[in-house]
Amino acid sequence: MKRIAYIEKKIHKFNKKIYVPGDKSLSIRFILMASQAVGKSVAYNILKSEDVISALLTIKNLGINYKINKKYCEIYGMGLNGFKFKNNTIINAGNSGTLARLIFGLLIDARNSIILRGDKSLSKRDFYRVIEPMKMFGQIIESKNNYLPIKIKGTKYPRPINFFERKGSAQVKSCVLLSAMKTPGITKIKCIPSRDHTERLFKYLKLPIKVKKKKNLEIITFNGKKNYKGFNYIIPGDISSSSFFIVLTLLSKNSKILIKNVNINKSRTGIIDILKKMKGKINLKNIKNNMGEKVADIVVQSTDNLKSINCPINMNSRSIDEFLLIFLVASQAKGISKFKKIEELRNKETDRLSFGNNLLNKIGIKTKMTQDSIKIYGNPDLKLKDTYEIRKFDKDHRACMVSFIAALTLGGKWKIHDIDSIKTSFPNFISLLKQIGAKIN
Ligand code: S3P
């Protein structure tokens, strides 16, 4: 039975300190990199969500053992040749695009055929983006129109590649890097900048990666194939999960929140820069380095004179997972906000550009949407009284969570369906909301 949430009251003013769970991108990368290390790796504060469990089950299916408890997650890697490839092993990536795209790279040396599948939503997402480079490495791939399920067989003699990643996709870049890790010789990637956690993790592990930053382009070279030892890792809080609480606070009255120990990698903090440009009151404190990544405490205060934004396109990949929240803020800002070249939003767990557009129209906000852009006519005086039902979002956790934030800040009566979708990335989202005073049934 799909569970439903009912919200009938805005959140009352609050002043709280919270911790959000570990970063999803880092948790999945830790598991995959540890699975290729020689010996035991340990991570603290790993995210315990469905996507991360899918990653653990995936490496287990390929012969790698792990242990997970409240305090830590241990993985017993067996080096770059350590996976066991039994013929027709089925790997189920569930809802996780990151897991599915990254594991593709690690299957470059699969001696037998592996079948990669996912849930209904993941089976509607494009895999040509990773099939293209993986074929260049020498992988043999069978698929129906580049969608899951896909049959993958590796090669004994992978070839290093020169690849141009044009979408600004960290999943594609990371897939190529993970395959390059198992491929002798120099792989070169020219790419539009995107989140750089994989590169940072490689540097932390002292792997031979070089990154040259040009204006709107990066050149990455990596010399494979070198084994590395098991490692320790501490995973900071997830900025994408924090963002729901940042926006909740900005759009509430007389409230304040302190979010402790969050990853503030520059390739992820587009939302902070955008909201600050819109005059949102957000400050970072206690900035520290943590194993190649930056962390900080985030302080946010309610803001009632938000301004519209003409969002620079170089912010797009830096805030790719936060656009639904940014659209919601734009709907409450004075003036017309414009977002361009955001077609990638249509390729997420659901078509987030259409979802955002429909959500805003539902609550009476005027928009103009094209295939790759949206204009939002903000209305800071909006007062909601009707009943709103959120039903169609293909199990997209972020679409589901943004509806909670709209309900708790804008008023009206809300019925939000399929709330277990949230478990893919943020299982304690609702209990954290309740902890700061939200009334949810
Ligand atoms: C992710 C990259 C992004 C993001 C996803 C996580 C990652 O996808 O949307 O939630 O961990 O590499 P793209 O790289 O496809 O933009």
C-alpha cells in the first residue's frame, strides 16, 4: 500500500539546530571505490537510504563482503580484479541513476554477461550517455533502445579513451573514470564542469589523476591501472538534503535554522549562491577541510523580501538537484525569474521541469515553459486556501519532498501520495520536519 501524507497547517515559527544524513553521492562513491581497494575500508556517517543499500547489494552480488551498523560501514575490497562475475548475474540498481551509471564503468572487465536493471522510473532514463564511452573502452552491450535492462560484457583488453562529456553529467564522467581505473594507459576526458567528488576521492587515495580547469571546460587525465589500499572516510551531511530545510526556513516566518556539518563542495553549492542572489539570508560558518571535501555549518533565516533571478547558466550543474526548490522560492520572489538550458531536468527520476511547472500552476503561479527553460512570475502575496493533491511523480524523492516544503510554507490543505519514495535519499526527512514543529499526518 502506498502511504499518503496530509498537511493542513503551515509550520509554526522555529529556531532549531539539525543534522542531515550523510551525502548520497559520497556514500555511493565510497562503496564503489572501497569495493576496488585492497583490504578493509571504513566509512562513518554513511547514508542509510535505499539507493545506498542498492549499492551495497550490488557489490555483494559481485562477490564483495561488507558490514554495516549504526556507527560505521566496512567493506572488504579485493583489488581492481576482485569482482566475481558469475554468468547472467542480475544487478538491480533500484531507483539510483548514480549507482547504475557508475557501476557500468566497473563492469569493463566482466568476464561473463551481467544484467543491469532498475525500477520503473530508472528504466525510463537514458543510458546512451554511458553506453557510448563504454563501447569505446571495449565493452559489449546489448540493450533495447539504450534503456534498462541492459546486458553487459567486459573485455580482457580495455582501451584507454579520449572522451568529450558534453552534458555536464558527473555520472557519465565518473563512469568513465571508474572504467579508466581498470584500464592500463591514459584516459582523457574533456568535460563541462559537474560535481567533482570522484576526482577528489581519487586525489585523496593518491591515484594519478590530473585536472586542468579552463573557462567552461575541464580536461581530466588519468593513468590506470594501479591498485590502492583500503581507506577510512568520514561522510559529511548532504547539501541536497539540507536544501529542503534551507528553503523551508527562508519561506517561513520569523524562523532560523542551523544545519551542522554539511558538504559545501563548490560544484554542489549553486543553490546557496542562487538564493543569496535572491536576497536569501544564508551564512556559512566553521568551514573546514574533510578528506578532500569542504564542510561547514549553514545558518539560514526567514526572508520576506526575496527578489527574482535571471539564473546564469553556469549555475545549472552546480544546482542540478535543487531546481524544484529554487522554482518554489522564485514563485515567492518579487519579479520574473528566468532559468535557461535546464533540459537535463527532464532526465531525472521524473521530468522535473514539467513537475515544477505543474506544481506552480496548481498553486496559481503563472509560468512559461519551453523544452529547456522556464519563466516564473513570482507572487510574494500568494495565500493558499484550497486543497492540493500531489500524485504523479514517478517515485521521485525530490518531487515528493518539495511538495512537503510547499505545503508547510504556503498554506492550504495538501495530500501527498507515495511518500515512501523519500526513502531513496532521505529516510528521516519527515521525522526531522516533525522535530522542528511540522504537523504531518
Ligand atoms: C550525481 C550526479 C547528478 C545528480 C545525481 C547524483 C552523482 O546527475 O543529479 O542526483 O552522484 O554523480 P548527473 O550527473 O546525471 O547530472
